[in-house]
Amino acid sequence: MATERKLTPKQEAFAQALATGVSQAQAYRKAFPTSKKWTDQTVWNRASELAGHGGVSGRLAELQSKAAAHAVFTLSDHLKRLQQLSRAAQRAKEFTAAVKAEENRGRAAGFYLSKVELTGKGGGPIESKQTRDLSDEELAAELVRHGIKP
């Protein structure tokens, strides 16, 4: 582990959970099961605090870096693989497959552009709806209506 101080098992669990892409609150509740009884605000505060801890943030960066290194798949890799498939198909006299691989190489390289035209109902124009900005009071009332404290 490349962190300055050794993390506690719960800090490590928090960093591991964060590295999977869950929210700080979800990671905190996973690492600290007793926090499931706490209010959201308390969990948010504690999770934010823990995420800012130097050892935890360093460990998270380390985990994310490892994941990124494993997930790299470049356009160059993709084009090389399609070329290999095309040549193998050609050697096997599978010309349809060879042509398909070459078409896909061309698409991946940007040689073929797809044009998409969007239309509304019956092929007509897309209808748009005029909206207006809400006043501060109207916005607050809408938030309250949806159970959100403004």
C-alpha cells in the first residue's frame, strides 16, 4: 500500500467501496454498518470528512489508478485486432467476414459518418415547449411540494 499511514480496516473498506463508483454515503454505510441507523446528514458529513482524509484519498487514487490501467483499451488496439480478424478471414476465404472487419475498422477510424435526422410526429418538426424561469418563491414551493427542504 502506497499510503503514508496504514489505514484501519474500515477506512480501507471505505476506500475500496468508493473505488467501485458508489457515492461517499453508500461507501460509508458499507464500511460502517452502524451508520445505517444515522440520519443522512450525519452520514454525508462523516463520509465527506473521511473522503478528505489524506490516507483514504491517497488509497482511493491508488485503487483508481490500478483500475484505469486494467481498463485501457485504445483505438489503436481495436484497429489492430480488427485488422487481424480481417486477415484471418481472408486467409480462410471468408470474404464476407473480412469485408465486415474492414468496414468496422473504417467506422472506428472515422472514415464513415452516420447522419441522423430527427423529426417530430408524422415527420414534421420537433415540437418544443416554451418554459419560464421560476421565481425564488415558486422554486421553494416546488421543492417543498416534492419533500425537499429549500
